[in-house]
Amino acid sequence: MAVFRPFKALRPLPEYADKVAALPYDVMNSEEAAQMVTGNPYSFLHVDKAEIDLPAGTDLYADEVYAKAAENLRALEQNGICAMDETPCFYIYRLVMNGRSQTGIMGCVSIDDYADNIIKKHELTLHEKEIDRIKHVDTCDANTGPIYLTHRKSNPVSEFITDFKEKNEPVYDFTADTGVRHTVWVVSDKKDTDNITKWFKDVQYLYIADGHHRAASAVHVGMQRRQENPGYTGSEEFNFFLAVLFSCDELKIFDYNRVIKDLNGMTPAEFIEKTGDKFIVEKANCEGPYRPEKVHTFGMFLGGEWYKLTAKPGTFDESDPVAALDVSVLQNNLIAPVLGITDPRKDGRIDFVGGIRGLGELEKRAKTDMCLAFAMYPTSLYELLDVADAGKIMPPKSTWFEPKPLSGLFIHKLS
């Protein structure tokens, strides 16, 4: 039984929404963020990546960076760019990319549900990344970006969203520089918000699709606030964190591809021969890059040519939801034993390329700073759910969700 409740969002006035809204902080570096905000003092990157407003060379994790983020957030409200809703609301949020639409609901979920595994995880987190976001959330006294959650389809929720969109005008409707259209409807009527909360009580589990570090950090801050306020009742805002919930039938996972720096001392011919131990290796019979068409097949770019790899029978355990993932099949049968990359989280010889960049990016990397590339078949949503339900962890860089909810459209204040 999931807890999902409305909240009073601090959010941009409609005329500023497209100027405030920004991509999540972790999809660009500081230099790229500084370039993105040129000529736009309202961009939420001034909050999420506040180092861009400090002298060059400032330590990204210095206290002044977090203090600047809090200062910039306050300025958005004090200068009339953002205002807080007077009553707790839910927010219907639709994203349209390349003609494909997905719609979810923005609200707040419970830190207790996270602790009790009603909100399920499928990735490990890195401590240093958590510390960064803990300081950011704590200093800003707010959740500044939503956690991207999914759930198994709930017919009442889906029907309500469809009906509400048809009968009501959106408060925001704009197309971002990325080409993604973002549309938001405000659900403020208490009868409607009570119904949404009630319907989600019938949803057994929520699953983190994207944002494991942000979720862990938000929960840490909430638990820390409980220790600081021993008389807490459980209804305070710090007991909840910002999330957007999408039904799993709404989402699309893109491939998350791999590029490798060297062949571990082998010649291309030796490497291909060794690859043949666990995979059927064929030259790809296609013009241009080879994109895998089904599970357990892979594209490989080496020496200017594309190959098709097909995992041989017996190379993995179909009954194990992690071992059967294509990212595991490739890692366990080729990347680790043949290329010697046993810890892809830390080994500098491997890098990862989101499918949104296209297979041409793999060719480019393999011809420049790398020498070998693998094109993956995308992990499915149901594979993700199966791994999370089994209480297991996916290998790193297993999923790439697109389009991504923007930051800055909804801020959840903790006090």
C-alpha cells in the first residue's frame, strides 16, 4: 500500500515556466550548464548547479556552492518568478518526445515507504554522490528535483488522468530546447486529490525508474530531520519527498551502450576468436550501424566494421532475473572474462553511452578515444520490475529513460 499525497508546490508563474525549467543536474557538467544558462537568469540550473555562479575553479562540493543554491532558490520566490500554491495539489505532467506521449502525476511519497521497501530499488548508490545531494537538499530546505517512479497500471488513476486532461486547461504548455513538449495540469479540488491518494493505497509497490541517489539523499535528510525534531508527528513535509509517478505502460527504456578503450592485449582477430567461445559472431548484414532486434543479441563495432553477436545457449541462467539481463550476459561472458573489466563502476577502460545519442556516437567513440563498442537491446520495464521484486540489483548503466522530467517546475519545501 503506497502513500502518495498532494503538496503545495513552489513553482514558476506560467510566463516563466519555460525559462525556469531545466534538465536534471546530473546530465551535464558545470561547463555545459554554464553555457545552457547564458542569457537566462531564471534557469533552475542556478539552483541545481550553483557553482556556475561562483568563481571558476570553485570546489563543486564546497559549502558556498550549497549556500549559493539556497540563495538562488530564495531569489526565485522573492523576485516573483515562483510562487507557492495555497492548497495541497497533485500535478498531472505530460511529456511528448518524437510524437510519443507519457503522462504521470507529481506529488509526494513517504520516506517510510522507501525504508520499508514499498518503494523498490534496482541500483546501488555511491556514497559521495549521496553526500552531495544530502547537502543540497538540507541547505536548500527543499526537494528541488522529482524522483522518477513507476508502478503497475492502476485503471482508476489512468482513467482519471485521461478525463482530467480532456476537461481542463493546462497551466504550463511549452516545448523545451531538447524538442520535448512539457504540459502540466493542476489538480486542486480536494475530492480529486483525496481520490488519487485513495487509489494509490491499492498500489502495492512503487519502483524507482531514475533518481536512486536523489531518493536516498531525500530520505536521509528526512530521517535526519526526525532526529532533530523528536516530537515529530509524521505529517511534516520532511517525512515526504518529491516524485512523479508514471504507469509502467507509459514508459520507454532506451538502450545503454558500452565503449571499451582497448582489447586487453589481443589483436582484433584474437579477440573475435575468443568472443566466439560464448557468442555466435557474424558480420552484420546491414547498411550503417547494426541495432540489435531482440534480447540476447548485440551489435559490436570493431575495426570500422559492425558485427552481430548472439549469446550461445547455456551462457546464462534464464531463471535468474539479473543474470538473464543482456547487460549481465555481455558483462559476465565477454567484458569481464575476455576484456578483464571486472568492475565497470570503477574501471576507466569502459564508458557508457545513452541510447538517445544514437549508434553513430558509438562509431565516433570507437574511432577516437576508444576502440570497441557494443550496441545493446534495451532492458524492458518488466525486466526492471522483476529484478526489483526479487530484491536484486541491476548491473550499472542498465537503463536509460527518456524523456526526462524537468527540474524547477515543482519544488517541495521541507519546512
